[in-house]
Amino acid sequence: MEESIEGARLHTAEHMFARALQEQGLNIHVRKADTYREDNIGKAYVREIISFDRIIQAEKAVNQKIGENLAVTEENFENLEDAMKKNPKLRFNEDRLDKEKQVRVVTIGQYDFSACKHRHVKQTSEIMMFAVKRISYLGGETEIEFIAGNDALLFLLQIKNEVLESAMDRHFVPEKLSEYVKNENERMIEMEREEKEILHRLLEGDSNLMVLKGVKISKFYGELNYFIKTHTERFVAITNEQQIIIIKGKDCKIDLLKIGEKLKTLGFSGSINESSINGKVNEKIIEEIDKLWKA
Ligand SMILES: [Zn+2]
């Protein structure tokens, strides 16, 4: 299988990662750890949900062991029993191993002992770098994708540069990305809350055409529909001067089809039906609509 040096790096790192997860003293069972040759991404599955911090702790342990430049050796044993006698900490995949057959034990310093047939590096420093690439929680399991060697270095550089570029564009210190995102999220939530408050104040007033410049009005659909369901005799028209949404309640007398016909003559090409009008507008169309309400 993994014959390339990159494959050997990833595969050896996989041994260390499995050990690091087991060493955390948690009830972690590495169900399967596979290395995909095609895209050089390793995948480990853990039969429980483990936190980001714990995974990163294991990642750190692997990189530490890479830095210690441990020797990777291989030794053949007649059968599994013999192999376990010499290596009590031996890790092996039961359903992949024939107990009667010869077993090759791969030893990484005094850190990991694992039965395996694939190609490995001779010294852990050859791996250069190990990185967790993605973590997914799937039905009570944790799936962890990881990379090593050049792939890990390139991945880290790419992520670093993307963060750096975003930081330059938005004027924040790259090391404080998570703080920035947190503040940004809070700001967005606060803004949306304020916008909805303004919308409600406008709806309660007697203005027929509400102009909310620079606001994405489609996000108010839910609020508008709710309002019109509870104020069946009313209609609402809201625009950001680029798009318009007009909705009327079921007891409202306004004829939207007729209004729609008029707007079409001014170049309006959005959707028109008995209870709503929705589409792109320009200054001229908005002016006309304003006039229609006043008439
Ligand atoms: Zn191996």
C-alpha cells in the first residue's frame, strides 16, 4: 500500500496519533485508522464524541514525538502471542490480524508498539509535521482527518495566509482571530435585533412605504408574514431601494394585481400575485409606488 515517502510519513504519524489518543486515559477506542493514498489524508474514528481540546492535545503530543526524533524499528514474530509477550503495550487491529500468522511489530521509540505491514519512516523527524485537518461528529462518533509531511506544512501555510489576508482586510491581529469572530458575531446579533426593532416600530406606525437603506430586506420575510397574519386588514411595502417586498393581509382591499400591471409599464419584472409583489426596483418605480399609496 503506502509506498511513497509521504505515505510513510502519514502512516507513521497515524501510529503516534492513535497512541496519543489512547494515552489520554479516556475510554477511547480507535475503531479504524485508515490512510488514503489518493489524497494523502488519514482518517481516524473514535467511538465517542471527544472535545476539540483533547484532539489538539493529541496533535501536540504527536508533534512533540516527531521532534524527539525517535527511532522507528521493525521486528518479526512467529505469531501474535510471541509479539505480545515482548511488547505488552502492543496495539493491533483484531479483525485485521491472523493470530497464527507471522506478525511484524513496529516500534516507535518507547512510545508506540503496533502490529503493521505498511511502510514507515526510519526516524520520526522525517515526518516533519503532523496536523489535524478536520473534525466531524457523526452519530456519536468523532471522525478526525489528519495530514503529515509536506501536506501538513502546505496546509498550515495556506491556513496561515488566509487568516493573515482576512486580518489585513479587516484590521485585526491574526493571533486574535477567534476573539475577532466572537465580537463580530455579537455585533451581527445586536444589529439584527436593532433592525427588527426598527421594522416593528415602522409596522406599528402609519407609513405605507418603509425604506431601509442598505439592509437585506429578504431576511424580514418571516416578520412581515407574521405581521400581516395578525393584521389582516393591513398591507406592508418595504424597500432598500434595490428590492421591494409588498405583502397584504387577507382582508386588505388593495388590488396588487392592478398595481403590478402599472409597475410593469415602468419596467418592473419581479413576481406579482394577489397577495404579494416582490422584485428589483429603481428610483422611478419607488416614486410611482409612493404616489399610488398617497392617492
Ligand atoms: Zn503502520
